[in-house]
Amino acid sequence: MAWLDTINFVKGLSGRKLEAAEIFANYFIGKEVQNRISNELSMVPASKTVPVNTILGDPDKILNENMFVPPMIKEAMD
């Protein structure tokens, strides 16, 4: 399963299905797709090889800690 910000592998995936999932994940995080995400969707790319769309502002200030919800339980913070 893939969202624009998440790629999940189902537990127990193996064999050719795992191989296909890895190929897709590598394509999804590759330069071509990440460039489209940055330029056409104005989202922050996951890849450092792709420049951040400057319409978003200063790339060094896009991901501030105050923009994230903290973990709800201590175990999630370990």
C-alpha cells in the first residue's frame, strides 16, 4: 500500500510479491517520481536528490517540530 507520504509492506510478504513491492517502493522513492511530487504537487520530496519546490518556502524550515503530533505513549518515544 502506498500513500504520497507512506509505503507499507504487509507483514509476512515474501517471494515474488516481496520482490514486486520492493521494486515499486524503489520506483516510488526514485528521482523521477519524487521530482513530480515536488514540482507538480508542491509537496516535500522524500529524496535529497530532488530540490524542494521553492513555493513551499525555505526548505530548511519546512519540517519544524511544532508541526508534528507527539507520540501518545512512552513506548512510541523509545
